[in-house]
Amino acid sequence: MWLLYENEIEAWRAAQAPLVERWLALQNFKAEKHRVVLLPDAAGGLAAAVGGLGRRQGEVSLWHAAGLAERLPPRRFHLVQEFTRDEATQLSLGFAYGAYRFDRYRPAKSEVPSLEAPPNADVQFVALAAESLRMARDWINTPAADFGPDALAQAARRLAERHQAAYQEWLGEGLLAANFPAIHAVGRASSSAPRLVELRWRPHADGTYPRVTLVGKGVCFDSGGLDIKSSSGMALMKKDMGGAAVALALAHMLMSAGVRAELRVLVPAVENAVSGNAYRPGDVLGTRKGLTVEVGNTDAEGRLVLCDALALADAEHPDLIIDFATLTGAARVALGPELPALFGNDDGLVQDLARTAAAEHDPLWPMPLWASYEDELASKIADLNNVAASTFAGAIFGALFLKRFVSESTPWLHIDLFAWNSKDRPGRSVGAEAQGLRGVYRYLVKRYGTVKPEGDRPRSARGEPDGGG
């Protein structure tokens, strides 16, 4: 298979055999992005394929190749041209990304093609990233009936067992005994009990490593609670655990690579449901940090489950906390579905992560923690409200709420993502998107390094988790 830019096609076509040149002319192929032309051999079989990369703009990314898999027959292809290591890696990953099919409920209509990675591609990264992306996308795409809080916790447990990580789960009334009242309040109305899941992993049994904590919002379905959503507003709420999916898939990548850090993952897994014991607008909830929160809206539940998890994470004063959450519609109003909003209490960290994510073609857009807005979260009867009085700047208000549960001395990053592709694009059909996964992985590996030769399975120590229940 050849992959060509529009400005390369004329010279390349002129260098081909007359039969190929005439065939391409007949197809009017101009190397448009994602377009593919199949070249027959003398016996009428398939000799080769030519794919278009479109206009030469910027660097080669996985999105140049993602649309090829759905346009090619189920064969194994290899690239004829030479590409740089980064280009070969991106093209290989893009091909794997575009070959993804969610087939849990309906078998795939046909087999998908595959690409033999060029010799200079980072094949270990491609395989690990492709597996982790499939993992996260499968979780997000699965309806809540089959992927509720219990199933999410089971997926986390399997991941812990795979990597020999310590696992703990606080469940139902045990959340109250362990002082996670906000998580319990949000999830208690569901028939599937709320829970907080914890994984702990370190690359070796001995040695001292910086601590990194990942927190993922695991609201497996969000009805809005008593401030109930419209039917259209609920249509995609199976994806409201997208933050948890990305956090767990990222943990899989980091543990597989042997990141030089002690890793902790916290996932509050709940369903925001409606029943006689649902939490109400106007209720005042306790939190693990000791702050009281007046419930201004039960549909702002994500920040309530995250605040308890962040307070637990902060108690250890790790080197870094990163939380992932499908938190606000306001972030989508500001940036649209393709750009996750990035907040943090250290501008240097925010900019470093944004640059690394952009280089990986997995963008995150820095947004301000505008301190002047903090008084909008005031309550007359509690320490703060879970929503602001203002209808503006909703993404900032959500981030400012979470900031109250992290110490100023603890570096913290918050990623407000959509976790969904809302329109069909080449290689990216409507469905789950694991936004931020590759960019944050690259950033953390660059920041901490790895402690084992590539290809080795990481070893881990079973540390004793905090708390009980």
C-alpha cells in the first residue's frame, strides 16, 4: 500500500506502469484524504492499494490512517514507502483505531484488514495503545444495563488481578462507615449499590517512587436524579462513566509500561437514579473533607462523587493527582465535543501536559481556574453549593468546586471530557472516544520514565490500602 499526499500523486502516477496510470486516471484519484483506490493484478486479483493523505498540512497523525480500514478489503497490507519513526507509529495506530468494531450485541458484518507495522514503528506502543483504546471504548459503548457500578468494579478488579495490583472496594453502607458520604448519597437510590474502587500498584516491591493518583468519574448512568433530565438528555448517559474508563485504561497502559511511579486509581462507581430515597435538591451533604455541600441541583452529581475521592487522594499528598470526568455540558458549549477542557492548580503542569498531548494528536485545551468566580458557589446554609448562581462559565465552576477538595500544595489536573464522537467521520464512527488517554500517557512516561526493559511484565507490591469497609 502506498500513502500519498495530493502534491505527490502526479509524479507518482507518471512513474507507474501504463496500466496502473490509466486505471488511476479513470478513477480520477487525486490522493484526497481517506480515499482509497484498489489496484488489480493481471489475473483480476488485488495487487495493491493507494490511499490518500490529502493536502500536506502539519504532521502525520493517526487520523490520516484511521479512515483506511473501513475502505479496504480484509487483507494484510504493508506500506511501501519509508516514514519516520513517529509517522510510522501514528499511521500504524491509526489503522488499528479505525479497525475497531463494537460487536457485543451484533456480530461484525465482515472481517477487518490489518496493517503490518513498518520496521521503525514503535510497535509496543501501538499494541498497548490500541488495546487500551479498545478497552475504554468497549466500556463506554456498553449500555448501563450491562455495565453498571458492579460491572465497572468487576472490570477494575480484573485489571488489578492482571497486573498484580492491590484492590479494595467500599460498598453500599460501608461508604458511610468509611466516611464517603457524598458518594453514598448520589448512588443510594439505585438498585446497584454505590461503591468506591481503589487500585494500588508499584513497579517493584522495593524502592521509593513518586506517587501518582488517577481519579475517574464512574457515573454508569445519569438520570439527573430528582432534577431529572429530558429523554434526549438521558440518551447518551451510558457514557457518563467515560472518565472512569479513561482512568482505568490509562492505568493499564502505565502498569504495562512499568512507569516509574507508585500508581493509585480511585473510581467512585454509582448510578444517579430516582427512587424514594434519592437525594434531593436543597439537601445538605457531608463530605470526606468535612465541608458541607448544599445540593442546588441533583444533576450536578459528578462533582459530588469526585469530591470524596479527591479528598481521599489528597490525604496522601501525592506527587500528582489527575481526574477525568464527563463533568459539564458547559465545557462542550465552550470547546465542542472534540476538545476536552484542562484545568489545574499549577500553570506549568497545565501547559506541559497540553503541549505533550498536542504532539500526540490527543488535544487538551487549557482553561482558567478563575478565582473571582469562587463566591458564586456560596451557600447560605452550608460551606458551598454544588452549582453556581450564575448560568455562565459552568465548566469553570465545576473545576472550582473540585479544587476545594485538593490542597494547594498538591499538584492537581482536572480533565473535563466528552468521551463520545457525535458524528460519523472516517475511521471514527458515532460512539465512544477515549479522549486524553494517549496524551496523558505520553506525559506521565516522559515525566517519570519507566523502570523495566520494554516487553517485560511489570512486577508489583501489594500495598495496604487506606481505610476500611
